[in-house]
Amino acid sequence: MRTLARRLLIPGLTALALTATGCGSTTHTGAAEPAAPAAVTPTSSDGTSQQLDVAAAPQGTPTPAAVARADGKGKTEQSTLKVASYDKASGRAVIAKSAQEPSRSPSPGKSSGTGKAPETGKSPEAGKSPEAGKSPEAGKSPDADKPVAVGDVIASAPAPGAPAGLLAKVTEIVGKTDKGTEVKTASTTLAAVLGDDKADGKVPVDPAAVTVEPLTKGVTFSWAKGPGLTFGPEGAKLPLGNLRLDVNASVDTAPDAPASAGASVSGFVQLAPQVEFGYDGSTGGAAGPRGASLGMSGDWSSQWKLQGRAAASTGAPKRIPFAKLHSSPVIQVGPVPVVVNLDLTCYIQVEADGRVTLDVQQDVKGDFKVGGSYALGKGWTPVSASNVKSTPVKASVTAAGKVKGAIGAEASVGLYGAVGVTADFAPYLRGEGDIKATASSDGKTSLDGAWALYGGFDLSGNLQLQLSLFGTPLFERKIPLGTLNREWALTTGHVGR
């Protein structure tokens, strides 16, 4: 296997809950929609609650760490400190000074939502008040360059020994080393760095930053490098920000099938995923945030063909993973780099009785949203909503029997390496026929009967315990998204009379 990794600066993975045309949209929500700001926006106890920008971290330069100081003075802010190394087993980290000053752009700082850049040409000392050091326009406070201390909380982008980033509280200063200050750390929550502020945003995932590991032969990966350009097999045109997986794989064929009935699946899956992140810490001093949300959404489309006579499956349907995708985008929530871990395993699944020969092609297009939403006093609630259209391009069934084929995906999204939401989505085709062959005394044969094809999808998944990373109460068990199934008739046919 070989891993294909690409880098491309595109403001541009998934997840999955689609509903059939004619069935409307399916939505499961809690009291708050994901990433929706609270209807009432009280300030914090010190009157400084702010709305934070949510955006993709700048590419090509190191992402500055954020530090919340133990003395509680001021707000969490970007720092010149960095995580030089981390050992997960012991919880020890080495904190050092970064060679690069943190960015002063408004994207990682506090924002009123105006999108205006900080004023330029003014001296930081001009008209400086005792509190001026806490304003983004006036630059960082002196605390940003202080050495790390016990009780400080550090939020870091991926670092040596911490490929999923690090969110930790300093519990002990071990001593100085030639690489920086060695410290002991313990796990903590986003509430420790986001405090009583609020954040709400959607961040597209750059498809060129996705690592793809093919698991079978015949898998190719492509993405758009610019508008109007053509990439991928057979000149596929991809919209900017989309990634595409093409597969052409054989599946087990029924032992008694002729060579012409060899079973195979071919087609593509195309995604334009984005991360949805929400946080509302404005509880007026109460423990934990008022609201939080995490999820995936975006566009999904696939076109695939199942043909031949698949071998009979016994017990569970035969599932054949054909590609694994992974991405760890860093989203900047105010001054805090939040590392999101996205994983997707695409698979083919076939369930057959070994008698039906199928030749069918289907288009599936739609949008999706899956995740969880937290509201104070109500806990975590699954969120899923979608709409999809399914169209058969070509279809035929011969002989009596049943077959079901799917091209689906197992997906997960989490923070700092801890999975928060899982989903398994499988758009499928199901065919069944009742066709009989007859022969006459003059040697002529004929087929008589009917067949039908159906489209549909199966969806299942869970909210995971690790969602408590937001600082919300820990729930005792996984919360299921709910097993959803939608099916609709595609076409029917007759043979003979």
C-alpha cells in the first residue's frame, strides 16, 4: 500500500446521513442547532465575553500555541511558546520559545464580527490605558512571553510526539533542558482555554491535505487544483474544494457463474466536507459551557455500477474496504488552535444469494450533516439532516433471487485525537427477480417473470464520551444517532409476456 498525500491551499471531509427523494429530509436535533449562537448572550462575570472568529489556520507557517495563564489575569492568547516534544505515556512535555512571532491577524484573535483588520500606523504606547495590553489592536500582553508556570493551560497544533495536537494543563515544572522547559501535564478541556467566550463557524477541509491509503487495487484519488481544470480518471471535472475516489474492483463471483458473469463494482465517491464547530461559554460564572457542538457537513455524490453474479453471502454482508482517508485540519478559534481529526474508510458491501445476475448503475447526490449539540441542562443530542436524489442510469436483472450492493463510508470526527462522533453511511441498490425459464418440445426456450430495483441508504452511528472534552459533563454511555433506513423504488421490469 502506498499513502498518497497532497498539499494544496484550498479553502475547502464528511459524514453522513442522507434521505431519499420523496422521503423529505430527516432531522434529529437537540434544543440547539449545531454551532448556533445562544438566543441570549450574557457577558461573563468580568463583562468581557466575546465572539471569537472560527477559521482555518494559516498554511505554510507554524501555528502559534495558545496559553491560558494560571493567575487568571487577562484572556487566553497566542504565545511565543511552542511544544518542542511530548511523551504521551508519561505526560511530559518540553516547552520552548518559538523562533517565529505569533501572527497579529484578526483571524486568530478576538473579533466583533466586522472583519476589519487591526488599525495600523499607531504606536502600541499611544494612549495606552492599564488594560490596553489585553486588546488585539494593542498587541499581545507581556504575559504572552512569560515562561510556562504550574496551572497554565497550553493548546498546541500538531507537534513532535503529539500528531493530533495537545491540550494540557501544566502540573509540575521538572526543570530546564537544552531544548526548553520540561514539564508534567494532565488532560484538560476546551473550557479551560475558551472560557466564557463564544464561537460559531464552519471550516471547509482542504482536500489536498487529506492522506489517502488505497486498500485494494484499482483505487485512484484526485482533487481540483483550480476552477475549470480537469483531473482524475476519464477527464473528471471536479469543483474546487472537492476530493474524489475512483474504484474499480472485483468481488467474489458465484462458483457456478459463467465467465461473462464475473462480479465487480466500479464508480466514484466525491466529497466536499467541512467541520462545524460551536461553543458558548457565557454561563455567567456557572461551571462548564452553556452550549457546544461538533459535526461534519458538506456535499456527497457518487456514481457506481454493480454487475455480474455475486457469490452468496452467509451471515453478515461481505464488506470490502477500498480506501482510508485521514486529515487533521487545524481550525483557529480566536487565539486557540483546535486540532480536528477526521477519518473516513470507504467500502464496498455485497449481500447476495448467488443466483441473480445484475447490471445496474446509480447516481446519488445530496448534502449531509451529522454531529452532536450540547445545551446546558439538556445534555448532548444527536444532530443529523440531509437530502439526496438517486437516479438509475441502467438496470437489468436476470434469474430468480436477491442481491444488495452498497458503496459506503465509516466516518469519525473528533478533537485532539479523541473521537467525538462516528457514523456509518451506505447508499445501496437492492434487486430481486422472480424469473423462470421454460422450454418447448421444438427446442425453443424463453424467460418469463418480473424484477424490481430499489435504492436506499442505511445510517447508524454514535456520539462518543470524548465529546466531554468541551468541558461539558461526561455522559455515561455512547449516545446513538439512531439507526435510519430509507428505501425507494427505482425501476421494475418484465421478461417474456
